[in-house]
Amino acid sequence: MKKWLSAAGLGLALAAAASVQAADKIAIVNVSSVFQQMPQRETVAKQLDNEFKGRASEVQSMERELQDRVQKYQRDASTMKASERSKVEKDLSVLRDQLNTKGQALEQDSRRRQMEERNKILSRIQDAVKSVATKQGYDVVIDANAVAYADNAKDITADVLKQVK
């Protein structure tokens, strides 16, 4: 059984090596480098900041209000009646719950929009990679982060960056 498994593994390795060698031209591209250097990334980041600025400032003001109320409660708790203390604690609990709800909703919406915009940018990069690879006659393009070693002469990162700018 072990001989059969090792023979099958060797066969798969040889088949994979043959398929890679069958490709005439192989190139690499550093997608993360292209992503980091894209000017559109900064524009999108500013756009997202503006989109969520109002909600973020609302959450921050709620946080400040809660902190102020907690501090006031801690100062005055010893002089309050039990019923008054109970009412203030209940109000603080409601405010804390509202803050948590709004904060979580803001974070989820922000994360969702960031992923949408990130996927748009990555799609543009993918289209540019396809375009450069087709123009230059490459059969296979591999992300540089997924390769242990590659000859720099076949690195098309600069060409892809020019294409997306």
C-alpha cells in the first residue's frame, strides 16, 4: 500500500512538473505591492472616511457622554437615594447598550464597505495582470508572495502598476 501511495505521489509530482514546464512563459507579479502603490487606494480610503465620519463622531460623542455620566455617578453615588441610584444605573445600562449596538453596526458597515472597495481594486489589478500577460505573451502569471524563488527578469509588477495607474 505504501509503495502504491508513493508511486502515485511521484506520478502526481511529475505530472505537475511537466505541466509547469509545458507552459512557455511564466511571469510573477507582486499583487500586494501593486495594491499598496495604487493612488486609487488613498482616494478610496478618504472616501470611506468621509462616508462614515458622521456615524463615527456620533459614536464618539455617545462614548464621551457615557464616560461623563459614569464619572458623575461615581462621584454622587454615595449621596444618592437607593431609588435614584437604581434609576441612574438603569439609564447608564441603556446608554451603554445603545453605544454597543451603534458601535458594532458602524464597524460591520465599515468593514463591509472596505471589503467591497478592496475587491473592486483587486479586480482592476486582476484585469491589468491579464492585459499585461496577454500583451507580453505569458501563459502563466503567479503572485510573487506564493513563490519561493523566481527570476526577476520575468517580474511584471512594474508593467501592471503602469497599467492600473
